Amino acid sequence: MDVISILGIVLGLSAILLGQALEGGHMGSLLQFTAFMIVIGGTLGAVMLQSSTRVFLDGLSMLKWVFQPPRVAPHDTLKLIIEWSHQARRGGLLALEPLIEQQVDLFHRRGLQMLVDGAEPEVLRETLEVDLQAYENHHTEAAKIWFAAGGYSPTIGILGAVMGLIHVMENLSDPSKLGAGIAVAFVATIYGVGGANLLYLPISGKLRYWVGRQVADKELFILGLVAIANGENPRIIEAKLQGYLS
């Protein structure tokens, strides 16, 4: 559980609500279903329009990373590489074949399979780097749907504000309807700007951070696997990868 993400959301929302209370406002005045529908629905529609189905759905599924980050353990990757290098040094690359089916990570399994099959080090590197580049590109694009939402949301909020003011102008002769129209106008702006800066943009940043961490971990794996393919001494491999980690 990523505690700092939860604390950040709670702190941001609490600061706004507390400020509202200190100014003498009522919490209920910030709850406007019409404004919510305009801003959330409009933002969602705009993001869907610019995205492919797969990118959009993957971007939504990645939201869980904000609270439950993917497991990224470069020190475990280093330990795994060193173990493999010792086994390969003692029994040759074929000694690693029984380990292939034990790999849960498909990237690790693919790389180990190529290593056991005797792929040339440069071919091994190029093939895995192509896979890694495809992974990074797709997940970065998926994370960007939240960045896009952060761009559209304030504009949709302004659109909601204008619609509220139009409603006000249409009912100038009926004072009883003016309050609701003005409320929708200002609350829509709050939803649009607040949603972008408190949720969408920070979520996008956090997701791209975790994509970067995963990519770095996989780069470490590729570097170690190529070193094993080159027949380097396990101690040299460890020293090289330790420097990469630092």
C-alpha cells in the first residue's frame, strides 16, 4: 500500500474543505450533481475520443498502482542474476533450463529461454530491448490518459460554468432560479480545476514514475543476462550491476 498517495489525497481534499469551512461556507454547497456530471462526463468523453480502446482500458487498470504499486525489486533482480551466473559457470548455460518454467515474469522467462538456447549476446540484448521499448511505450501512453484528463478537465469546468451562467441569464426574471444556476457555474469550475490538479495530473505523474522504475529494473535484467551470455565472471557481473544500482 502506497501510504504517501493516500496521505496526499486526504491532505489535499482536507485543506480545501477546511478552508471552505473557515470561510463560513457549507460543505453541501460544494456538492452539485449537475456540475459533477458535466465535468466528469465531458472529461471522460474527451479522453475516450483521443485514445484507443486498449490504451484507455489499460490506463484505467493502472490506476491501482497509485495505491498498490507494482513490485519493483532491483536488488532481487541482481540476486537472481548472480545466482544464474554461478549456475551457468558451474554447469554451463543448459544448467539453467530447469529454471525457465519457474519464472513468473514473462520477460524473465523469455530472456532466460533465449540464453539457454544459445542466442548471441548482441541478439539477446536487441531482442529484449525491443520488447522493453514496446512495454515502455504502451504503458507510458496508457498513463498519459490521466495527463490528458488533467488538460481537459479545467476546460470542461469552464464550459460548465458558462452553461450555468446561461441558465442564470435565461431566468433573470425569476430570482428563485438564479442561485442554482450560479452554484452550478462556480462548482463546475472547482470540479474541473480541482480534479485536474489534485487527482488527474498527480496520478499521471505517479503512474509514469512506476513505469520508469519497471523499465530500469528490466534494463538491469538485460544487462545481467547479456553478461552471463558473454561468460563473464560472477564477481565482475555483480560489481557491474551494483554500480548500475547506485
